[in-house]
Amino acid sequence: MEKPSLFKRFTSIGERNLLNELTVYPDLAVSVADVLIKMMEGERGALEVLNETVKMKEKEGDNYSKKFNALITRGAINPSLIDNLLFLINRLDDVIDRSYYLSREIKRMNFDYMPTNGNISLVIGPLYQKFVHMLTSGKDAMNCVKGMLSETGMDKIRDYRKKIEIIEEAVDDLKDSVLDETYRRADEMNYIVFNHVTSMVHKIDDMVDDCEDAADLILSIYESLTR
């Protein structure tokens, strides 16, 4: 039977609040994903501004990481939780770091390269549509991570974890579909375009994998507190 309150085993106010405070990461990641989708669906003229927006959000994520790392290593945190909490922060921040990589790739391809290679858009356009589907699913995974960080009931936490697993499998299937199509159409691409597509699809898939890793760490932390 589930215990009445998950947080009764926490040893300080800081520990009680810390996981809830980490919801800033999935909120930030969802907002960054929205910007990436705009970059792939919007006008070329907005790409530089949107890329700068992602850059600023990536710096914001780094600042959160410095703050939380200091709280964990210098605060009154149960020593048995420290490693997992630090790993969790790294995984959450990785999602945003990968988003900045994606924004730079989108900007370089569509702003710096494509104007003199316009026919490439006919190849990339359909693949970008699949990237948008992958990012939309990634947003769902990020929202599930947020749910895990703010929940107190183990049943609901495990439900969120299961949803993330299902999302990750669906995104993995989309990744394979993109790679299959890319190899089938490789003769229509030069090396720059081929590398752009394959690096993008792997990076988006990695973002969702980071969400799954974060979910595993959150579940492990919660389970250690209810033993």
C-alpha cells in the first residue's frame, strides 16, 4: 500500500522543495521546443532572432544548473540523494543544450546555406515535418517529467514514467523512419545536407532519451524516500 505522504521521509525543507523547483527545466525545454518548431515552419527572415532566443534560454538553463548544483552540494541534502540529484540536473539541462545545437543547425542550413541551394528545400521540407512531430512528442515527454517532479503519489509518478517510455518508443520509430527516407534519397543530397538531417534526427531523439533518463532518476529518488 502506498504511504500517506511521499515527502514525510525528506529530511529538510530544502529537500521538500527542491524537486518542485526543478520544474523550471521542463517549462524552459517546452518553450525552447516551441521556438525550434517556429524555426522549421516559419520565415527565413526570423531565423536569426529565434536562434538568439534559444541561445538566451540555453544560458538561462545553465544559470539554473549552477544555482541548483550549489544548493545540492552546499545545502543540507541527504548524502544518499546527492549523486542522483546532480545527475538529474545534468539530464534536464542536456535537453536545453541539445535544443541550442538544433537551433544553430536550422539557422545555418536555412539562413546561411539554402539561399544559394534552393532546390534542397524540396528534400528537407518533408523531413522537417517529421522533426516537428518528434519535437511535439518531446514536449509531451517534458510535460510528463514536470508531472513527475511535482507529484507526490507513487502511482501517478509511475504512470508518468510509463507515458514517457511510450513516447520515447514512438519517437524512436520516427527517427528510424527519417533515417530510412534519408538513405533512400541520399542521391538527392550532398554531404552537408545528409549530415544536417542525420545529426538533427539523432539530436532530437537524444532529447527524448534525456527525458526518459531523467524520469528514471526521479523515480529512483522517490523510491529511495519511501523505503
